Amino acid sequence: MKIINIVGARPNFMKIAPLMDVYKNDNRIEPILVHTGQHYDEKMSDLFFRELQIPKPDINLEVGSASHAVQTAEIMKAFEQVVLDQQPDVVLVVGDVNSTIACGMVAVKLGVKLVHVEAGLRSGDRSMPEEINRVLTDSISDLLFCTEQSGIDNLLAEGVSKEKIHMVGHVMIDTLLKNLERAGSSTILDDLRQSHGIDGDSFAVLTMHRPSNVDDPVTFSRILDALEVVQKDLPIIFPIHPRTRKNLSSMGLQSRVESLKNFHLLDPIGYLDFLKLTSSAKLVLTDSGGIQEETTVLKIPCITLRQNTERPITAEIGSNQIVGTDTQKIVEAYRNVVSGNWREPQIPPLWDGNAAQRIVKIMLELLAVNPR
Ligand code: UD1
């Protein structure tokens, strides 16, 4: 079975790594790895390949950044030729980024089976570009692999036939569990002690890059108001996404951030350093999707700076609290966490490190093809 696997943006890399690992030990599968080039900076891409020991992509489409329409269209144009040349049996896409839907559409229009890993998640918020990518990708996929029950419920409610849907757990958590020990030897905490005077586990980690938060100066400032209060008693470490860095400066917010004594901006950091940081933190503040799930497994309190989540299990049984972007609510949630007002999280079913194994087994059973 010849499978083209797609990666494009940072959150895709940790999801593809365990699948590439399983393929290595199965001679029935011929994997091809295609990088669309949606993310291209060393710290947003190559670093993750090295750390997670992902094989070098067989093909890089090198599309880079552009508007949604242009980026999606450029990926489609370049990927169509790859599918025509390679004649795969299956195209496998992960997550919800522009590369996911772009390659998915190319595959189905050429009659190639499409597999979506991390299917069925819905925030219900159609102003979020990822939500559009999720709905569209799921609607054209032949096989849909879900991480949580809400994914199955959403797909069934949208009329997807149940034979196509499989609960398998979470490939991103496969990667987390596999690398937790290695992350233990990251020196980031020592480095931060020396460079920024940060002590032990007395800090919060912040990530923020959603357009709804960082492209709108009013929302961005409202969140900064809350962070200003928090950093007065707990240092905040903020590895900053390139999009957020650009907006801070274009919105004239850079000097405000630099004036905050305990607010520490870092360049984007690698997987192992980030895992060490989040697993050692008092709490995490984020608008990311995946980090809500990682903190649940790590049992670190997570304050989500969004009005909704497409990963409700993290808030139902995990360590996540959906707080939104209101200044007072963020400060209140922070005070609750530090005063110990937080329940012990549970790990969602099948988030056990074996999701990639399950996916490959099901693909081989259900998408079996005649030998060439
Ligand atoms: C994309 C995904 C988002 C995911 C995020 C993770 C979509 C619609 N969005 O958002 O779901 O959570 O990745 O990071 O696919 N840039 C660089 N260097 C890079 C990549 C980007 O400087 O290597 C800058 C560029 O200025 C670019 C901007 O970041 O315009 C945004 O990049 P883009 O890939 O369009 O979206 P993200 O915000 O990264």
C-alpha cells in the first residue's frame, strides 16, 4: 500500500512522527512523506524533524506563506502533480491546517482514497479557519480516525456513515509519551535560570497565535491586561509564534510587552524544550488546540484563551478550562489555579501511546489493495 503522508505546519509534525515509525516496521506499506512548506523557518519545521527523528520529506512543495486562498491553491497545484507522478493508493492527512484540506481535495478529485487523522473535532465556530478545514476534510474522507467521543458524535450527526469512523486515540499523545523521558534532559530550565532568573517550577507558560486573538488589537490588548496582572506574581514564559511577533510590532504593542518585568519573550522553541517547560510549569495559558490536550496528559492546569474548544474532553475530564479573552475572567481563573482550586484531571480513553499502531492496522484491513 503506497501511502502519501502530508505535513505542512508545526502541529502536524508530532502527529506524523509515530505513523512514520510504525510504517518502518511493516513491509506491506510504502510511505512517502510530503511537506507542503506551509511552515518553513528552521524553528517552525526542521528542528522538529531532527528532534522527533522524522525522516527527511521525500518531496517538499515549498509553498510558504500567503493568504488562505493563495496558500491553499498553491498547495493544490503543486500536490496534484505529485499524486499523478506517484500514483498512491492512499493520501493521509492530519489535523486541520490549510495543507490538510488542500491535499485532501487533490486526492479525492484524482480518485485516491483519503484518510483523515484527528477527525470529527468541531468548535462550532465557523470564523475559525481551522473549523472550515475540519468540516470540509471530514466530508470528503474515506476513513476517519477520531481522538475522542465528541468526534464520533459530530461525524454521525453530519451523516458520515459509521463504517468509516474509528476511535483510535491520539497520535500526538503517542509522541508525547514517547518523548517525555528525553525531554527530561532538556536544559531549558537551567538556561532560563541563568538568562532570565526564573526559578524551579515557579512560572507560567503562554502560547498565543490564533488570528481571533492576535490579529485584533482590542482583543490582544485585553489579554495583555490580564497577563500584566498575572506576571506581577508569577513569571510568564512566552515562546512567540512568528505571526504574533509580527503583530505585536505592527500594532505598537512591543514596548508595552517589553516593559513588563516578569514577561519573557522567547523565539519559537523545539518540541523537547517545550515539553520540559510545560511539564514543569505551574500552569499554561494558551489558545492552541493541541496544548489543551498535552496539558491534560501532563496534568498541568490549562487556561484556554478562547470562547470554545473543538476538544471538549479536555475540559470535561482533563485539566483544561475554557476561559475566553475577558481580562477579569482570565485573572480569576489564574487565581483559582494558584489557590489550588483545580480538580485532578483524568486521561481520555485510548490516549495510551498506541494510536498509530491502531491506525495502520485498520488501514491495512480496510483499504487493502491488489498488489501492483
Ligand atoms: C497555522 C495553522 C494553525 C496552526 C498553526 C500552528 C492554518 C489555517 N493555520 O497557523 O491551525 O495552529 O499553523 O503554528 O493552516 N510564518 C513564519 N515562518 C513560518 C511560518 C509562518 O514567519 O515558518 C509567519 C508568516 O508571516 C505567515 C504567518 O506566520 O504569514 C502565519 O503562518 P500560516 O501558516 O499562514 O498560519 P499560522 O498562523 O502559522
